[in-house]
Amino acid sequence: MTMDVRHVDEWTKPVPAPEPVSSEFWSAAAEGRLLIQRCPSCGSRQFYPRALCTACGGVPEWEEASGRGTIHTFTVIRQQGAKTFRDEVPYVVAMIELEEGPRMMGNVTGCPVDSVSIGMAVRAYAVEAEPGVAIPFWEPSP
Amino acid sequence: MVTAVADRTPVIVGIGLSDYPKAPHLDSIGHHAQAAQRALADAGVAKADVDGYVSTAMGGDDTTVGMAEYLGIDHRYIDSTMTGGSSFEFHVQHAAAALREGLCETILVTYGSDFLSRMGRTLGTGGFGRASRHIGGPPQFEAPYGNTLVGAYAMAARRHMHEYGTTPEHLAEIAVGVREYAGLNPNALYRDPITVDDVVNSRLVADPLHKLDCCVISDGGGAVVMTTAERARDLPQPPVYVLGAAGGQSHWNISQMPDFTSTAAARCGPEAFAQAGITPDDVDTIQFYDSFTITVLLLLEGLGFCKQGEGGPFVAEGHLRRGGKLPLNTDGGGLSSCHSGMRGIFLLIEAARQLRHQGGASQVPDCNIAVACGSGGWLSCIGTVVLGREHP
């Protein structure tokens, strides 16, 4: 299992609406697996998941990622008008560059916001938002 | 027998702004209508002579087909291209081709938004596109993380600082220069002079962007009338020639931005300049989408006004200021004057005003070539338009 799956009493943030392609990603996350896609035709990896490979137009396959990455860039959200996030400021929104290459957006938690920097090593964990749907998050690598 | 060929070079012959920056008496449709009336009056064109209609909307009641009906336009050319705030630069690209091809003779472009009166100052920090708790499509891979519009641009600014040593003070210089022009515009939302210290000491909204790195939220609309150089001979205003127009897209959602330090400006800028047969040195003023200070910096580098990564020191030399070699956003820009959601049309209007030498106190001396460059979405879709005072 790549990601530790954690539970919260109540998930109040937006919830992904699983769709034909994306549903596998969210349900795998609920099982602690972080999925990306790899194209068997050209070898290109991509995230977010799509019905086609953006490089060659082929049909991509799922691949389990290591759950390790580094921070490519980030911001600290200090003003937020949306109720569901307002109480959490300041918090970090980052682009994580996965060991496998693709980047994904995520929150970096478990450390002071001022300690976050570009290049910092992070690892994924997941939080269950609804039964069978978990959201990947990131924290500093031990 | 020699037949004279009509000169179908595309030109802007009319411009109009609706009431701004606060106009609680107008809804979005009202902004479209008022701006259209003013642009047609400016152009000396009867509404009945308009046979092309162009607009776009951010999901409100002002759809393009709805507005064509509301305004009563019998069009044989219509375009509702939506690339975010840069839509209107893409519209000019398309309209120029349509006029050259003879698809129509006179095109009206309109935009209107009551964003401030309707939504308050929420666009950048939470009021954008979160109607439902369940999020579908590609945004579902961003929505759970609480990013904001400001946060998206902040991630680009952070990466640019990391790679090139750009500083908050460099970015602040952009806001300071634009504010100086806002002081010359009686309608601008904020007119009092500011300093670099004021910007970097204003509160952080999303690191490293401060409040004064961010555009204002206002009401406002604009309209542009385009036709051929042939027809412009009979019209009252000096024609503004479309010398080049090109667009490009690198991504839509911010998490898909391939390189957080460069945009599609690096492709469409040189293309538009080549069409116009100019280089950056030939440009007298730039009207750039200043959603955030970092936006301007990235567009400057992309269009080749300085090398990639050298935008910070370039800006710090004061070139963008009043009296500099490349005055920026002479109407006070989105940073200080007017930003009602999609600013692209205001870039065209101010560029035309400068090229008509009707800029008043903010007139750029000997203004012969202006560049309008729009950035739409999250630095996603860039449209570059080169406009000139002289027939190409």
C-alpha cells in the first residue's frame, strides 16, 4: 500500500464526482494506491487520468505510483472566501512532481507553512471523503 | 480594364466603454448595450450596418446568441470564442480574417460585467466556479485542495522567483507604474500613488502575491467596431490597423501548466510580430493583461521584450513607467482601474485610444504601434494583437 488511508469525522470540502475514467483513481486511493496513467504505445506517463494519451493519442493504462515526490512550486493560501476552506488558512497548495514524472496538485500538511520550500521531498497519504472515495494529501518525507 | 481591388485591411474604427468602475444601475447586459451604443456612436456607424457580432461571457445571461437578439443584430458572422480574459484578442484574430475574406463588412465586439455589484470582491479568493459540492471533470483533481485564482498565479510567481531570482520588489514595480497612470484616469478605482514598499508591505493573499499585486474587482464593459480600411475612409475616427494577431494555449487548469515560468506568449507573440513585420523595439506602448503583477512579467518575457528570466531586472529599470520606453497600461490597468472579470477588451480599447492620439494626460508621445496581449484562464490562453496608426 502506497498511501496511509486516514479518516475524518466529517468531510466538508468539495468531493470529486467519479466519472468513467476517474472513478478508478478515487477508489484506488481509498485502498491506499496512488494511480497515474502510462501509455503502452509510447511510454508517456500522465496525470490527471484521461481516455487518451496526450502524447500520442493511444489508450493509457493505469500504473501504481510510489507516492513519493518533490514540491515543484507552491503557495500559502492566506485569504479564502469559500466557507469550507476559510477556517484552515494559512495552508499550503502545491504542485507535487512525482518520482515517475507527472505532477499533481495537493495540500502539504504536517509541517509549519513557513517550512515548505521548492524541492522539498514529500510522500502521499489519503483521506476518505466518502465511502470508496479518498483524496491524496502530502506531508514531508520522514 | 483595371479593376480597383477593395482594401480589406482590417481596422478598428470605434471604441466605447460602459460606466465603470462601480455601476450598480447596470447589469451585465446593460454594460454590453451601453458600450455598444458608445462604440457605434464613436465609429459613426449605424447599428443596422453591423453584420458581424462577437462577444463572450462567464456563464451569465449575456450569451453571444442571446446578446445578438437583445441588441437586434442581423449577423452573417458570429463568434463566441471563450478563452477567458484573452477572448477578445482571439476575437480580433478571427474578425481580421473574416473581414479579409469578405464574410462580413462591419463587426461589433461587446463585453459587459456587473461583477462587483453582483458578486462583491470574491473573484480571486473563493468566488470562482464552485457552484456545487460535487465536482466533475478535470477540476475534480484540484477542487478538494482549496486553491484560489490568486493561488494559481502565486505558484507561477514562486517558481519564477526560484529559477531566476525574481523578487517581490520586481513585481511590485509593475503595480507602482500602473498606479501612476491610474492617477491620470478620473474613473480609475484606485488613484492615489503607491510605492514598492506599499506593495510588498500589503498583506499576503497567496504567497508570494500581496494584495497590491492583484487586480481590482469592478463593474465595466467595452465594445469595439471593426471594418475594412476601405470603409473606414468614410468614417470619422482615424483607423487603427490590425497589423498582426495570433493566439496560443499551453493548458487550461493550472495544475496542467507545463512550465510555470513561461506561457503561450512565447509562441503567439513572435507570430503576431512577424505578421506585422515588427520587432519588440518598434513598440511604443503595451496594453497587457495585468490580472496580477506576475502576469505582466511572464508576458514581457514571452513576447521577447526581454530574455526569459530577465523580466525582474528589466521591469526594475523603469521601462514600463510613464516616460519610459515601453509604457504599460496607460488607462490604469486592471491593477488599479477596471477589472470586471475578463479584461481583454479594455486592452484593445486603450491601445486604440493611444494610437488615435486621444490619450489626454496619459498620451504616449509619437505613439505609432501598440501591442495588446491578453492572458486567459490561469496563464492558459494568450492572445497577442499588434495595432498600428499607419496603413501596413
